[in-house]
Amino acid sequence: MAQGADAIVGGVLINPLRDGIYLVSKPNLWVKQPGWSLWGDWQYEPIDIKLGKKPKLDYQIISAYHAYVVAQVQGNWPEASWLALRAGRYYAVDLPRQIPAMAEILEACVQDLQRDVAPEVFIAHSRCDLCHWFSHCYGQAQQANHLSLLPGVTPARYTHLQTLGLTTVATLAQAQPTQLAHMPGFGDTVAEKLVHQAQATCQGEAIARTRGQRFPLSPTDLPSAEVELYFDIEAAPDVNLIYLHGVLVVDHRRQTEVFHALLAETVDAEQQAWGQFLAVVQRYPDAPIYHFCPYEAQTVRKLSEQYGSLSPAALEALLDRFVDIHHRVTEAVTLPVESYALKHIARWMGFQWRDAGANGAQSICWYNDWLETGDRAHLEAILRYNEDDCRATYHVKQWLSEFAQAWWQNQALPAAALG
């Protein structure tokens, strides 16, 4: 910075705060701008690169922190602190607005560091998963069977549960939903789900989410056919590319399972892979298309509109065949899992991925490595992971069908006895 470099990649600033505590700032980029600093007629602004589409508050607070640290080092506040978002969008953080909030969080952090007793661990997966302390904190939370491991227990809800003395999974499992429903951020639906979740976790088994005496899943909600399709997409958001449509064709008549990997090996082959996907699903016009979460259906709509491949009526007819298995699971059953993501659900139901550490982010890295090196081992890893995702969706659908069938049969037994 003192030398006036135009840009600095991965530069680290370390500045003393007080009592042996140092502030460390490491955005992706420091960019030289006109202005005043201790070094001359220039100063530096931080840029943080994020894969998100929106400037989340977490991002803005961290960006404000970078601005705060560089202001201490260069002797002057930067004009802006930037977020580089998906699709090439740049967002200038409103520093006058976010600096006070950042300062409050920073002071709370310093107080925690100076305490003789460690603060209570709280696992917030959306924020904690990328932290290098995660394994340590997660181990402590597991040992304590902490409430934050239950899906739906946010920091705000946890505070309210504490006021009622519901501080363990066991005590929450014994509560009545009506005890929670009146509190801010709860309501009848959330209260029932949280109590159910605690009960399922304590019992280690799935619990049907009945409404009154009715199971919310009927056979028509899980359409079975002679041929069923299981669909999963892989995307590279940094280049706005859908590079893989994976389709598992399950033919119950012939008792076969065939996986189709419809792959764009280059960035400009997206439309070709999309056309291949359409050819496969149109080959089985009566087959339901199972997927996990809305992303696949949303992407099919986007690609159809982008390439003009289908008429509006044909697109709606195709989307009518889509069945979101994640929605069916969460509406019908409560599971003893920490997350309702595919990996957590399918693994609890007994499915295992061939590459234990594979995930969506790793898939993006593999594809970028393929584009840079041409090493087909990266493509093979992606296809293996995508096929496993399709097979996991099939596994979840089969499990849910069997669970629903057993529930309906159990309901029929008392009626038959009365008859």
C-alpha cells in the first residue's frame, strides 16, 4: 500500500485494538483509489467477492469491518467498501449505516474474547459451515445435544425458548405447541414443527405430520408409474452456466435403472445439453419427474424462455410432471436430522454417496478445473456425484412411499376391526 500498488490480491491488514487484541482484515482485493492517506494522494478500498446474488447483511457487516480496519491503517476512511456479487454485479456498502452495527458486533466479540468463561455455543449452519472453528463448536454442541442442532431453532427463537425454560431437546419434546405459538417468530405452524422435531430427535425415528387425524400425503402426491425420472442439475454460477442435466430413468417394467449425463463440456455447449435433456424427458411423456427443491423446475423454465425451445403450453405441461420430493418430505414427516438437505435426509434413510466429501461447491470447483486442465477425471467426479444425487432422490422417494403406505395401512386396521 505504501508503494502505491494498483491492486493487492489477498493482502492482510493487522492492526492492534487493545489489551493484546488485534484486528485482522483480509478481503479478496484491495484497490487503489484517488484520495488522501498517510502515504500520499491515494487510498485503498476493499472488495469482497461473493457467490450470492444479493448483498446479504452478513456480507455488508464484514465489508464495513474491512473499511474500519483499513481506515486505521491508512489514516482515512475509504470512499466505499465493495461487494462483487454473482453475474458481475458490484454493490457499494452504505458505510454510515453499517459501521455502527459492525462496531456493536465487534465490541460484543471483544468482550467474549476477554471473558474467563467461553460463551455458549450456537450452531447456525448458514453462517457457521464455512468457519474454521466449526468442527470444534459442532463437537461441543453435539456433546451437549444443543437445541441449535434442531432445524428451525434460530438464535431469536432460542432466546424465547430460554425464557420458558426449554433449553434442551428433551424439555422441548415435552412441551405443548400452544406454549410457544404466542411468541414472536413462532405461530402455530412453527411451534408444532419445533416440538415435533424435538420428539423425533429424542425418539430417533420419523414421525408423521398428521393434521388432525389425517396424513397430509396421499398416493396421488407421490405418483408412481411404469417409468419414473429422477432429475438433478449442476451449475457454475460464476459463469452463469447450467452445465449438467442428470436424469436417472427407472423402468419398473424392465427393472432397469439408466443414468443419462447430459453434459456441456464447454461453456458454449449449454444449449446443446439442454436440448438433449428435452429429448430424454420427451421420450417418456407420462413419466413423473422427481427432483429435490424448486431449483430444477425454476431452471427448466429459465432455459426454455432463454432458448425458446418450448411453447408456453408445452412448458407448463412439462412442469406439471415435476414432483418436488423435498416439499413432500417436509410436509409429511418429521425426521431426526439436523437439516432437511438431501444429504442429511438420504443418509439417515441409509443412502451413501460414493465420494463422501462431494457437494455442490466441490462440483463447481471440479468443473472449473476441467475447463482449465482438460483432465477428464474432474468430469468423472462430477458425473459420479450427480448420479448419486439422482439416486439419493430416488431412495428418498421410495422411503417416503413405503412410510406413507404403512401409515395408511395402520389407519385401515382399526376401521376393519370395527367393521
